[in-house]
Amino acid sequence: MKFDVAHIHPMLVHFPIALTLLGVLLSAFKTFKPNKFKYPCGEIILYFATFSAILALIAGNNFTPHFTNPILAQAKSIHSTFAGITLTLLCIASAGYLARYIFKSHSSLFEKLGWAFYLLAAISVAITGFLGGSLVYNDLLHLQ
């Protein structure tokens, strides 16, 4: 079996999915139970999730095949749109968490806003992953 650059995107997409889902859970513990959970694990994971999402999006845009079948092209377009939404939400969540260090007087507000966008990013990354999996396992395997 020969390595193809089209394999890069499928290898990378698991990182933002797993990191975002784990990170939002750990961040919720820290945000809403700060006396019991003192370490910012979820916040640190958020930065890794954002970086890995950037890499996965770049790989998806540059290395995945362009479909001539209109059904596959539309499915890929919807998947790509949700990937962009996910990355945007992760960047906003990261900015919210980083804003706590700049605007210390409103630290709690920025942390909760960051977490809200983090939660939206987790929902969006789950939808993106579902659409990508459906594209590969339902549409691609049956139409090609």
C-alpha cells in the first residue's frame, strides 16, 4: 500500500474532535466548580484543539479529492462549512479564555463566555465529524 497525501486529512481530524470533546468537559468542571478543579486542563486542551483544527482544515482544503459527482461535492461542501464554523468557534473560545488575562477585572465573565463558545465548538465538531464519516462511509463507498 502506497501513502497518498489524501490520507493526511483523515489522520488529523481525530485530534480536534477528541481534544474538543474532552477539553470542554474538563473546562466545564473548572468553570463551574472552581473550588474542586483548580488546574486549567480544559483551557490548555482548547489551544491544542484549535491548533489541530487549523491543521485538519488546511489538510482538508488542500489534500482531499475534489468530487465531480454533484452529491459528493455537495456533501463535502456542507462538511467543509461546518469545519469552518468549528474552527471559528474554537478561535473565539480561545480568545475568550485569553481575554481573562488581559481584562482581569472581568475574568469570570470571559471564562464563562469562552466556555459557551467552547461548548458550541464541541457541538459543531461532533456535527462535522458525523458529516465527514457519513461522506466516507455512506456516500463515497456507495457512489464510487
